[in-house]
Amino acid sequence: MIEKFLNDQQDAAAVEKVYTRLVDLLTTGEEILYIAVQKKPLVNLFPDCIALTNKRVLFFTPANLGLSIKFIDFVWKDVVDVHTKEEIIGAVFTVKTVNGAEMGVDYLPKVQARKLYQYAQERKEAEREARRLRDLEEKRAESGSVNIDNPGHVAIQPPAPAPVILPEPTPVPEPVAVKEEPVAKPDELTEKLKKLKMLFDNSLISQEEYNQKKLELLKDL
């Protein structure tokens, strides 16, 4: 099982010890990508190791004269930078996290340090793409206008049809009250004058009475 992690001159005993511990730490869907082993120039009895999985980077340090092994891990979404520096003897691989933590191992064989850097960059790129898709999904959830059909493809929903604005009804002017003029009654004066004249013609009243009554009626004009 560990043979595929021994292609770059890793110490087999150290890889086996890390691998045995690492298997118990794997979560669902987590796979081991690479294991690098420190190679100190003089005494290399208890080398530090670095393991990369598709979910995190783990640093293993032997303790109690090699009887136990401690580890610290960082998930890829918290890793902001990975760096490798080649020196005269070996190389240094360093990880920096979002909260400012920094962890590294020196005296790594240069070929192993390069492989660590290659795998780490690939995982960072994958995490960056996943973060981009998460951001798009959050924006879609906020606006309700973007759907993610598949990675790399964003479908924009057509805008909602503009509301139909009906013209406001023309206000109907209130009817203006028209002051009704009283309907003219039949010309009462004329009628009275006719009656008066008829009385006079029939000798029912005298000329004097006729003239007097006529003047009284005409005063009302």
C-alpha cells in the first residue's frame, strides 16, 4: 500500500509509520496524495514528515524517541500560501494560513519538496475554484437571478417582465350646480290688464276706476 509513496527516495520506515497513523485520521472522501520525509544530513533517526491529502496538509513530528508521533493539520481553505526554498542541503517547505500561522519542514529532499509544492498548488487552485463557485451560489441565493447549472457555467435568468402600468382614469368633473331660474309664470300683468279691460268694456267699471286700476298694475313693472 505504501509503495506509491516511495518513488522519490522516501524513507520507507518513516512513511509506513506516518501512513499507519494517517489512515486512522482520514475522513469520508479523503485521499492521500503525497508523503514527504525529512532527510537530515547527519543523524536522521526520527525525521519529520509532511502528508498531503485532497482535504488538508498534515505535519508529523516523532516524539518520545520515536515511540509516538504528533501531528498538526490545516485544511486547504485556510491555506493562503505555500512556499518552497531550495538550499545547499535539501529544501524547506512552508505553509501559511489565513490566521497568520506558519509551519514548515527543512532538510527535505529537493525532489520531494518540488512534488509537495506541485500538489499543494493544485489543491489551492481547486479550492480557489470551489470558493468562486460558493461565492456565485451565495450571490444567486441573495439575488435569485443567477443559477449555477454546472461548474464554470452560469446561467442568468431573464429579467421579470415589467409591470403593466395602466393610464390613470381621466377625472370626471363634478357637475356644476346650475341655479335654476324660476319658470316664468304666464304674464299675470297682461292677464290682469285683459280682465280689467274686459270689465271696462262690459261697463262693469267706470273709466275712472279702469284708469286707476290700470295705473296700480303698471306700478309693479
